Amino acid sequence: MSKDSDFSHIPVLFNECMEMLDIKPDGLYVDCTAGGGGHSMGILERLSPEGRLVSLDKDDEALAVCRKKAEGHDNWIIVRSDFSEIRNVLNELNLDKADGILADLGVSSHQIDTPERGFSYAYDGPLDMRMDTTSDLTAKTVVNTYPEDKLARIFKIYGEERYSGRIAAGIVRDRKTRPFETTLELASRIASYVPSKARAEDQHPARRCFQAIRIEVNHELSSVEKLLKDAPGCLKDGGRIAVISFHSLEDRLVKESFRDMESPCTCPRDFPVCVCGKKSLGKVITKKPVTAGDDEIKNNSRAHCCKLRVFERIGSEEN
């Protein structure tokens, strides 16, 4: 296992996040995905001693790195928690609503590049993929025990894999002889299940399935949905939530949630006045998502697919 000091994660869209959060020196901010502390440190550097930062993560290695960086920073609070529990975390800390919330939904470079974590099809390691290593569900369990129809559905929905059915059938057939144990074994077998034209594509033929399994293991989409549902109630008037997504499923959730926050009215368009009673919670700051520039992509290839969307809370009514 890599040492905590080796934990690295180049924060994507760093400058854009700092600008879009419109950080107030004496404000309260929440970094929902602390990772290696890149975005957190950026926020902290912009805060006065009166400002406070709460950083959340459920990866023990990430938390250890952040706690080390937090030495000497009394206004940096680090909490082991899934970001879906943001409301409970703030309540337990007796903190008022935040001036800003940041969520970088990407898998950290450290997690991907550490073979023992089992996230990557490029390195040989155990089929794990847990962000929270105390969780019971692993990639090995998903691959070796899920029925064929459930595997196919996960690959199709979470991975948007067009060969989901034949890949699921191949996995179920082959695991009867010997259970899948390692990432390279699974990646190799997935490549053998798809047509030769798919193997000739620029991306690895197992990429979409690995994404799907990871999302299933970590309940990622349900966590994002809960975060987006609770976030408005955790923001002060004028507070902002900034979310960085890395695939279309996440980005669609964020885009639609922000749109509904801004325009929640369900009345037919020909109604002269609103009768549903649903009020706007604020405004979308990013009408189009902010993406990485050529220089950033050149220095950090994992930034090529990221999208940043920002919403500003307007009004102080309770949610």
C-alpha cells in the first residue's frame, strides 16, 4: 500500500473553482470531497482566521493526508463522512449554513494509481474499488455474485456500455469455472467479450464497465442525488454550490437539479399565474458548464472530461 505522503491528486479547474465560489474571508465553506486537500488548501488560503473550512471524505488515506496538512490551521475541520451527509455533519458541528460548497466528484489520482485499491484496468490488483474501505460491498462481490440481468443493467445504465448484455453473459459464464480475482484478469476478459472493432477504439474496452462497477460499489449516484437535494438548505443567502463531474450521468444529475432549483414551477405554461406554490431557490451561475483549457489538459489528462456547474442560493427560507 502506498504511504499517505504519496497521496496526490491534482485538483482540476482549481482557479475556476476558487473564482466561482466567490470566497468571503470570514465565511464558512465545505469541501465535500477533500481528497489530497488541493481544493481545500486553496479555500483555506483565501480565508481569514475568522473563516472556517469543513472538509469531508470517506477515504482514510485522504483524511490522514488532510489532517497532516491541517496542523496549525485551527479553522480547518476534517470529518470522515460521505458528502451525502452534509446536512447532518453541519448540524453535529453546530455550524450555521455555509457560504459555499464544493464537490469534486472525480476519483483521485492516488486511488486510481494505487493497484491495491483495485480501481484501474491498467494495473493489476484485487477487485476492490471501495472508496470507503470499511464498506462490505466490493467489486469482487459485484462481478462474482450479481445475476446476469443485474450486471447487464449496471453496465448499460452506469457505464453506458453498448455491449452490456454480451459482457454480462461472458462474465457469468466464465466465473462458473473460476471466480474473478484481479483487475487485469477482468479487464482482459471484458476485452475478449466485445467485437474487434470495439477493441480498436482509443479507450480501453473495459473502461465503461469499470466505471459502472465503481459507481455500484460506492453508491455514487444516490450520494450525488442526496447532496443536491440537501445542498440548498445548507447554503446561506448568496451562498454557492460548485460541482465538478466527470461523466455524463453525474453531469446530467447536476444540470437537471440546478435547473429545477432555479425553475421549480410545475404549472402548465398557459397558466396566467403560478398555483403550484414552488418557489425558485436561486439561479444557475453557469449557463454552460466550465471545462478545462488546453494547458490544463496537457498537464493533467484527467481534466479533459470534467465539467463545473455552479448554483447560487437566493433567499433564506427554510428547506
